[in-house]
Amino acid sequence: MKDGYMQGTVATFDEQTQVGTVLLDDGSELAFPAAAFAASGLRLLRVGQRVRLDRDATGNITRVTLPTLP
């Protein structure tokens, strides 16, 4: 995978651990780590919310944010 971003819909989010999963547009599910959520500056995510996933050159999710935020 190359670096860039993807969009998807929040499938799960645990407020305590700050980890979750996103359902991508192709139907696959992708987990994101707490560090990616922390990098967003967001306070919480809701199931069903549309998000943008930034990733590095190795395909690791580095940030989960809203599609409207830079």
C-alpha cells in the first residue's frame, strides 16, 4: 500500500480504549489503533459516522478524522 487516505464508516468504537473498526466503501472492515484516534484531536466517534483514515507508506493507519477536516 502507498501512503494516502481512505474513507469509511465507523462500525465500532470503544471510548475507553479508543480503538475501533471502520467499514470501507468496498465492504471490508479495517481496525484502527488508539494512536490513530489520538492523532485526530477528536473527542469521540459515533457508530455510523463517516471518517477519513490517513495511512503511511506501509499501510498503517496514522490518523482517523472527519472528511471535512484538513
